[in-house]
Amino acid sequence: MAHLQKAAAKKINEICDRYVNERTPLMMILSDIQKEYGYIPLEVQELVSERTGISVAEIYGVVTFYSFFSLKPKGKYVIGVCLGTACYVKGAQQIIDKFSEIIGIKPGETSEDGLFTLDALRCIGACGIAPAVTINGKVYPKLTVDAVPAIVNEYKAMEA
């Protein structure tokens, strides 16, 4: 926790203070921290534990159980490839493999330049447009492996 910057610690304390009168504040606190910083590292979990009295083990369990929380910073563009049944049978594994090959990272990783994070998702409820991919909330329906290079290049071009 010594590495946590004072401004960040102050902001996290403010977030904890918002929910001081809630019976079960943890999900709201973690959600606000995730929105503010994009991830919830261990030293932040320790601060939340001190402020709430909830054990670090319980906080860590919540952070690692729910896929929308992250222990590590995510890339600027978060690519989520649905691997639910409908998407999987229509080639989603080959699509995630192609993203992985082009970007040079495995699912769950972030590129060294901080541009991309590749996530394997369970069903996202887009079965009718399978296989589906999301990038920062934008949905790419009925995606093909051949379309992947152009999508990656589109996002790289925005950074040039």
C-alpha cells in the first residue's frame, strides 16, 4: 500500500465514504473503483479492507470471481470474443486465435503498448448474430476470421 499515490488513496477513501451507510457496500465500492481506474490491484484491495473491515481474502474473491473486475490494467481497446455455444460452433475459437496471432497476446493479456486487451467471454447474449465480438462496447456481428486483420488495423490506424 505504500506505493499507492496519495491522490489515488484519497479518491479510494472518498469512494468508500459514499457507501459507509450501506449494509453490503463491497460491490458498489469495487464497481466505482473499476470505473475510475480500470482495475483493482492488491494494494487498493488492502485499502478497501482497512476502510470497510472486509477481509482482503473476501475482496480478492469478489474481484477474481466477477469478470468485469480486473486485477491488471486493461488496454485502450478491450476485445471481447464470445465463446458461448452459438458463437463457438460458428468459429469463435478461430477468431480469437486470429486476434491472438495478429496482436501477439493470449486471451486475458494486454499488449505491451497498452493498446489491446484480448478477453475470452462466455455467452454475451448475441446468439442470433454469432459469432460476435465486442470492442469497447461496439459489437461486430457474424464475424469471420478474414475480417479480423482489417479490424485490428482500423484500431491501430486511430493511434497513428
